[in-house]
Amino acid sequence: MKTTTIPPLRVPPALRREAEAVLAEGETLSAFMLEALQKNITQRRDQKAFIARGLSGAAKARRTGRYAAIRRLLLLGGSPVPPRHVARVDT
């Protein structure tokens, strides 16, 4: 695979020192930055897909008039909020 370069990144000296201070043994700043870029791309892709699913679900609920009760969603979603702390919603 042919590689390409990312534009140079100008940062304050303090930020560079902080980045260098957290490098693992033998890790280069370039490797650290590549990993950060890859993780950020993945996170943004996942976030975009999450929002798309939410908007799609909301549109479907408006279209069909069928909504899920919050209590059921919290129980199915493994929320750390115990059901007794969820306000009652009549549906």
C-alpha cells in the first residue's frame, strides 16, 4: 500500500511535552499521533452512525405513532440508572 503524508501540525511546546510524557516505552510521537487519528476517525464514524440510527428511529416513531416506553428502553439498554429512579411515563 502506498502511503501519503498528513499536513504538519503546529502545536504549543507545552502540548508537545505533554504528548511526549505519555508515550509508551519505545513508542514514537508519530505512532502516537497515527493511533490518535485512527481512534478519532473511528469514534466520529461510530457517532455519525449512532445519530443516523436515532434520527431514523425517531422518524419511524413519528410515522407509525408507536413509541417505546423509557422504562423498557432503560431495561433493555443496560442503563446504570435503576428503574425505580425513572419517572413514570404513561404510554
